[in-house]
Amino acid sequence: MGIILKAENLEKVYKVGKVDVPALRGVDLTVQEGEFLAVMGPSGCGKSTMLHLLGGLLTPTKGRIIVDGEDLTAASDAKRTDIRRRKIGFVFQRFNLFPTLTAEGNLRLAERIHGNGSDDPDRRREILRMLKLEDKMHHKPLELSGGEQQRVALARAVVNRPAIVLADEPTGNLDTENSALVLKMFRDLNDRLNQTIIMITHNPEAAAACQRIIQMRDGHIV
Amino acid sequence: MDNLVISNIRQRPLRSAISVLGVALGVTLVMLFTGLSRGMSDDLQKRSSNVRAEIIFTRPGSMTGATSANLSTKYVDLLKKIEGVESAVPVIRHFYPSGVWGVDQVEGVDWDSFAQMSNIRLIQGRGPKAIDEIVIDETKASRNHPVGSLVKLFGEKDFKVVGIYAPESGARAKLTLEAMQNFLEAPGKCSYILVKCKNCKSQAEQIAVARRINEQLPGNKVQLTGEFFPSIENSIPGLAIFMRILVGLAAVVSALVVMLAMHTTITERTREIGILKAMGASRVYIISEIEREALAISFMGLLVGFALAALAGFGIHKATGLIFEFGGWWALTAAIIGLAGGALGAFYPAARAANLDPVTALAYE
């Protein structure tokens, strides 16, 4: 198992008017391939900022991020988008599915964005079977429960075999039963597909499902 | 449903329909304006080409698009004496405000000699004799003007239809030359004299006769018939420019409607664009998705626009007699305008969407 993600001395300062607001103050993080990592900490500690930086949605004020051998921080915006497309899968608290598309449509969209050669029906079927979504593929998001929507979002995130899945409080909008179900799916993906997952959570039970937990406070990993 | 473009169009049917109608409006305007111009021009050309005289004799400065009766009918006899001239028929063409088209025309002729020269025949009734009698062509008769009915000319003055002739030639209504001279208070005058040549088989022979007329009756204007009856576009110098401006405006209308629709769409879908960005969609991908949606809307607008133009043209023709002739070239122009207008209109909102900050877009409520 090698290192799949490495962040060095990561800093992020937001400009709010004329005021500098530091969100990250020098974060170092190394994640091994196949690791299931939980990130915990109080609101405003910089968890989401770190996740957005690791996924290339934001650029750091200082520091370096290497994802699967590619330097995200040295890349142009277009190159960063390309790295994100090939190597990162996102799962959000609010599911963020396209409401006009069916569950299958959401997956196919991800495949189209990923590009030619990514349409892998066997992979799609395997993911759908694992996430118990075979009979939900022709439903639109509003016809699905919250747990089902999040499973579709998870399927969409992993369908193109990303190096890392970044999940931002994926159980935050779910009841206990659905949270447990979605967490089990994360674990299954990690166990069976050796999928690397970094998951932000406030839920200690969710964090307990992970192999490693890191705590953040005031822009630092503690 | 796994196509983002189609699903987005179906998601907001009212807005999509308004956008389609916006494009359709531009296409319909282009088709109707150009169809009307071409239809009326071709109709006049066709009627003019049925005048069998080869030469028109008139005074310098006489306008083809306005009434003039400044040529003495004494020239008729002088023309007949010139070698190569078979017959000469004086005509007064009078333009007057009328109906929806805004202007109509009537001709004063000596019916028998005019009919003989132009090879037209009465299919009903007889030629005009009294000053309040007219003959009309079949097109005008088909608008509820049978023989014996009254037709208002020159405003409110009633004229009795005494005959219907075919084929159509020149103005659709003709009265006697004397009646027209009285009406215009121009006794002994006409607008032009139609000259039929003897055995003129080639244009060179016609030109030779015209040259002789010019030599023997100098100071007048001698033209071949084909040059005298220009198309509407040529006789009204600003019409071509006016049409181009209308076409341009139609393109702007289409583009603005699509731009507004796509701008609204993108504002509503800001978070979805954030999701696309999080999924790794490039700027080009996002722009192309929005452009594809705009083009799909524009294409539907095209089809609706063509259908509306055909329906409106048919309805207006039935109600007013105006003639529409839809040409392939203008249909192609309208199609390009509709599609290009839609694509250009969508480009700014598409580029704006592609440049959205993904984190800000994802946080959009």
C-alpha cells in the first residue's frame, strides 16, 4: 500500500473585506491507499475547507497537495479540474443529485464527464449491487428516500474508480437507520474495492466505523 | 431519463415554451416580411410580364411607383407612323391609398386596343364603356366581386364591375382612359404609351425600333418593357436595407429571449453547476451542455416559427389578398438566425456559469 494523498503545511486564508480570516494554519496529512479516514472537529475548525482543498475545489494560500502522484497545487485551474475528474469522487451532506435525472442518469452523467472508455456496465452493476440500488435506477431523486439518495450519490462518486472519495458529512441529513446503512456501504466499498475514503463527520459512531480518526481544531490537526 | 439537456427542458415546460416562442417569433417575422416582399414583388412582375408590348414610351421623370399623367396622347398617332411600330396604346396608371397593403393601383385604358395588344380576353361580361365601369382580373373577382357588383376606387367612389378578364396583366382593375383622364383632370394625357413592334423577334430588333423612336421623337423616354417594370425591391431603394434591418432585429429578439431564458436557468441551477464542477466537468463541457440546451430550444423555435409563418401567411392571404412567397434562401437565413441567435444568446450565461467558483456554487440556495 502506498501513499495516495499527501498534504504539506497546508494553509488557507479567506479575505472577508479587508480582513484576513485564516481557515487552515499549516496542516500536514498523509493518507494511505485503501484507508478509511474520519475527520472530526467543531464547526468552523477548517474541516470542509481542507476537504475542498484536497479535492481541488479551492486553492491553498500556502502548502502542497499531492494526489495519486499528481501535484494539485502546481496545476492550473483546467488541470486541477482534470485531476478532480480522474481521481476524486465527492459525496455531500445534501446528496447533490441532479433532480431532473434518474438515478441511472446521474451515474451516466458522471461517466460522460469522466470521458470515453469510462462506460463500464460491469462496474456499474457491481456498484449498484453493492449499494442495493438495482431496483431504484429509474427513479428520480425526489422519488427516493434520503438514504437511497445518498447511496446513489455514493455510487456516482465511485463509478469512475476514483483514487479517493471525499465525503462531507454524508450522514448529516439522514436518520439513524439510514445513517447506519450508508456507513455500512462506505465500509463495504472500502473493504471490497479497497476504496480510499476521507469522511468528515460530527457523528462519533460514524467515525468509529473508520480505520483512523483525525481531530481538527482552529485550522490545525490535533 | 439520463440526458441533462432534455430533462432540463422538460423540467420547466412553461419557460421552455416561452423561449421556443421567442425564437419562433423572430423566425416568423423574418419569413413573413421577406415572404410578403417577395410575394408582392413576384406578383407585380408576373402581371407586368403579361403586358405584351415590347417598348414603353413615356416622359422623362415619370415615376413607376406614383401616379403621373404628363404625356400627351397625340404621341400615339406619331408612334404608329414610325417604321417597325405595329400599334401604340396609351395607359394611365394611378396609385391610390387602399386597404391593408396601403396602396393599390388602377389603370385607364382603351379596352379594345389594350386587350388586343396584350392578348387578354374577357371571360365574363364586356369591356368598360361608361366612366363608372371597370373590368377586373380573376384574382380581384375571387374576392367577392362578381360581374354587376360595385367596387370602391379612389376612396369612396363606386364603380360597377362589367367584365372579368384573364390572364392578369398590369393593375387588377381597369377603367376607360377617358374616365381616368376626367378623374385626374388630365384630358389628352396619359402616363405612358405601350408600343408593340412589328415582327420583333430579337431584342436587337426591339432596340432598333426604340432607337428610331428616340430619333424621331426626341426628348422623351424610350425603354424596353422589361426594364420599365422593376421589382418592388428595385423600385423602392430603401426596401432591401429595411428588410435587412428587420431580419437583424428578428435575430436580436431571438438572441435576447434565449439569453434571458438561459440566464434565468443558470441562476436557478447554480448549485447544479457547482456539482458538475465538483464532478470534474471542464469549462468546455459546461458551456457545451448549456449551448446544446439553447440549440435544442432554438431548433424547436425554428419548427414552430416556420409553422406559424405558414399559418399566418395563409390567414393573411385569405383575409386581405396579400401574397406571400416563402423562399428557400430566406428560410435558410431564418434558420441560421434562429440557431445562431440562440447559440450566441446562450454563450454569455454559459461562459458565466463555466467560470463560477465551485464552492460558492455548491453553497447556493
